[in-house]
Amino acid sequence: MSEPGGQREPQVLAVHASDVHGFSKFAEPSVHLLAGLGVEGDAHAGRTVQHRSRVARNASAPNLRQVHLLHAELFDELIEAGFAVFPGDLGENITTRGIDLLALPTGARLHLGAQAVVELTGLRNPCSQIDRFQKGLMAATLSRDADGGLVRKAGVMAVVVSGGEVCAGGIIAIELPAGEPRPLEPV
């Protein structure tokens, strides 16, 4: 279904999971989100931090990175720049299309399918693993804004507010938080 002006509704392009702490994740027909935990069966699911570097710093810290969402438009940009990178390759759980994830405020909620809801906690801070995947890719996921500020384009992180099934092709509804919007910061 198209919106006025030919714009499509924001949608889930693909879903991914992996039960090992690797860089990329595997395409799935659907994933099940568990409230307060993340993607069922994914190595990064849990109430406390699961990313190895963060566990080493403070294993009891809350997991603000339960679900990684990445906009497919970044893949379009990277492919145009000569990188062979596709959904799931950068470790995201949910690949979206038609939504400017990076422009959403902290606390924005995305309704994914009939029941699942995630709340954005911050930006993914690209790390050196991206360059081990493909040389030069980290620099391609970073840019500068008009004021010279660093722009991180490697997606957003979220926690699961309401669990449920998320499938490729599902529509995404956006719920903005009340009050003054706070921009996303790295988590």
C-alpha cells in the first residue's frame, strides 16, 4: 500500500537471529520478541548486557541493546559505494525500509506486527568488527552533519516492551514519546 506522494508505509524488510556471538545474523521467516529480553534464541537477548565488551565492563548493567534495528536504505548506500553488504550482515535483528530510524527520538516505540513493541534506547556505535567484516566499512557507516558532529548510521538499539512475532513484510507503526524529544545517543 502506498502513501500519498508514492511513499510506502514503513515496513519490516527482513528479520535475523543467531544463537552465537558472531558478527552477522541469519535470515529467518520470523522472530519472536520476548518482553524485557529481546529476540528469542538470539545471543544478545537478556535482561542484562550480553555484548561481550559490555559484559567485561559491567555484567549486571541493564541490556539496552536487546534488539538491533537497521534501515535498508543504509545497505542501498553502501552497495552504491562498492560494498557487498546485505540485510543481516551487520548483525541487526530487524531490517526496516521506509522509516528514518536515526531521526527518531529516544523512547520512540515501534509497533511491529500484531503485538510486538520495541522502545528505542539509542544508536548503535559502529566498532572495529565492521572493518574486519569488510575493510573501510566502518568509515562508510559514519559521516558528519552540517555542524561537524559525528553521525552514526549503523542503526538503533531497542528494548522489547511487548513480545510477539515479527515477520518480514509487516507494517511498522511509530509511537512518539510525550514531552520534549531527546535525540538518540550511542548505547
